[in-house]
Amino acid sequence: MSTLQTKHTIEKSIDALYQDESFLPELKNDRRKQIFESGKEILITTDKIIKSYIRVSRDNGSVVRIPAFRIQHNNISGFYKGGIRFSESVNEEEVENLAILMTLKNALHKLPYGGAKGGVVIDPKTFTDRELYFVSKKYVQRFAPDIGPEHDIPAPDVGTNEKIMDWMVGEYKTIHPGENYLGSFTGKSIENGGACGRREATGKGTFFSYFWLVNEWAREMAKKEDQLKESTHYNQYKVIKSLYEKSDQGEPIKVAVQGFGNVGSVAALETVKAEQLKHKVVAISDHRVTLYHEEGLDIFKLEKYAKENGVMPCNQEELKEAGVEATIEGRSAVLTLEVDVLILAAIENQITKDNMERIQASIIVEGANAPVTQEADLFLHGQDKVVIPDILANAGGVIVSYLEWKQDRVTQLYTEEQVLNEMNEYMLSTFEEVFNKYFVRGYETIRSTCYINAVKRLFSLLYRHGKLY
């Protein structure tokens, strides 16, 4: 969704809460209308947009001037929190939209954070390590007054990683000698105060959001499915139920994964390792190619090859080297294959009005941020397909970032098992609330249910803090 669409969705969510007289029942008539309009104004207005330029000398002797952003949307729930992406597609509107989505995501999962986002307009693949080090260092210098462990806590995003976070922490420490610095960034290496399992968290959480819905929620709902009325909701429930029944009968659930980076590769590995449901990953894509094999790809060999080479094999010679059997197709082919589940783990705006009618998957899981446009989301919903939205599915990373920030405050390292168990508990609590409200109470869409829950928390805090007039 665009920034405008996200803000419109927030307004619609507040309108729905306004109509719900059980929410803040003490507010009546004109007073109620005034308070709710005040809440709209605050939540669709970004607190701070900071833009700067980073001057970096390249290895060839040239000097480049690179646009960089840090945008802080709202902090009523707690300190600003959000990743920094290094990408040529970065622009102010994109970063602001992602900052708003972070506010909503943190509120939905009841994390003590607000929303922020950062970006640098570069293609990191075309920069050397030395050049990236100076980009990272200059970024912290430019935004130092606006970040910190008790103000705004960045993390990795597209094009950044634990190495870059380590560099940024080092520069923050230099600028702020004697102050707490470990919690100034999350997504760091374990040796530098990072959390065990942080790299895998978003991918594991993305898979868990789908797996729990099919294997846990749908099986439980089967005992009381008479609570569901004949409607899109009922049809979607039947779609979900058909998948575990398919697996129970010994037929694998067919899965395709777009993107084979941190999120996609981990989600694919979790899929083939899952014991309670039988799966096969028949297609994987990256920015160059889609690999397809009807009987299921060897994800372990592909993951090993991608780790060693930075990309997936994209011709017969490379497939032979990887020891993988597959048909090579265009990179966008992964979206429209005949599969049961499609995990989107690449970038935004992948399912749009141009291809939405050709989507065959019954369940679409948003591991990336905003990969399905608003128009496509509503169309897929009307086709009885289930879209598990990004705000719900890909929160594993920020939840584990919160645990990392906590452990840095007490200087006590959590085990990977502790980290992943706590992440699952946070996500499970949110899943139960969202899916029961959507399916049982009949909310409009899964995405709108998420937004209403998130906005309800934000609005309540604004009201209790005396911010609404």
C-alpha cells in the first residue's frame, strides 16, 4: 500500500471504532466525534521526517553524495523502532509508509515501541566493504541526535545486516562516550550483544503464521465450525481446512517462495522441516530466476549454494554444481504457479492489478513488507483466498529485536530457544486475537482486523495519556 492508502486505512479503522459504542463508552455525542477526529489527525501525521546527504569517497577516487532518511511516525507506544534499508528504490514516501506500518505492527503485537524507518539510496551490491563502512558511519553521524537506546532504535532491513549494525553501534559509541550504547541498534552480531536466532526470526515467524493457522487454528475450529456463517469467511475457513486434510491424507501441500534471502530461505527450510504437516516446496525465486520442480526442490542444497555464492543457480551448469534438479523459469513466474501456498519474501508491490487474476495459491503469506497492493488484496479476498498480512506475519524480527534490546539492558544473553519461544508466544497471542475476531465476529478482512486491533491500542494510549482533545 502507498502512504496515502495506509493513512486511509487508519482513518477507516478509527471510524469503525467510533461506531463501536463499547469502545470508550464514556465518550458521547459531539464529544465522542471530536475526540475521534483528534485521534485521526495524530495517527495520520508523522512526527518527524529527517533527510540528509552522506558524502562518501569511492575506491576509484570519486566522491558521491547519497540521500539518506530517518522518519519517526509515532511513539505513543514507546521508543521509535524500525529498520534501515540500503536500496536504490528508497525514497521519502516509501520510508514514511514503512514507518507508519512499524507503528501499527508494534501496536498489534503489544510491543513497547512506536514506529520509525530509515533508508539510504544506494545499491549495496555495487559498494565495497570499505565504502559501506563509511556509508554506515556517516549515517550515524548525520542522525546521531535522533537515535539512541531510549529514543529511536534502528535495526537491519533490506540491504543491511549484522555487520552494518555492528559498524553503526561502534560509531554511536564513539559519538556518545560513557553512555549506554549496546541497545542503540538491534540485529547486531551475537558477539556484539545481538540475540541468538535474530537472523532467522522473521522467516521462522512468517512460516509460523501460516503453519499455526492451518495446523492448530483450523483443526480446533473444525470442532465448532457451526459458529461460522455462510460467507467469504466460511469459504476461506474451508480453504484452510482443506490443506490440513490434504496433508493428513498423505498428499503434500505445495508451496512456492518468492525471495531466497534471510526471510525466504528460512521460511522454505522451516516448510520442509515441518513434521505435523506434509509439504513440498516446488518453486523458489530470487531477483534473477525462478526454479521449479514438481516433486519438490532440494532446499538444503539450494540454501548451501546460495550461502556460498550469494545467489541461486540460474543455469544448467550451476544447477549441476549445486546438485539440484529444477526447471528454470523467469523470476516472476513464481507468483502465478499452481500451488497451495505462496510465501512472499522479496520486496513490495509484487501482486498488483496486473497479475492478481492469475494468482492460483489459496493462501498468500506476506513475509516482505507490502508485497500485495490494496486493490489486489481486496480482489484476492473476494476470490476466497486467504492473505496473511505483513503486519501479522513478518513481526518475528521486531519481536526478537525487542528481546535483544531487553538483554542489552541487563547484559544477559538469552539462549536461542528462549528467544524463539518468547517470539512464538507473542505471535501466538496476536494470531488468536486476530483470527478469532476475523472469522468468528466477521470483521471485513484479515488486514482490516489487524489494523483495527493496532489502532485501538494506539487510540487508547493517546486517550489515556490525555493527548486527544
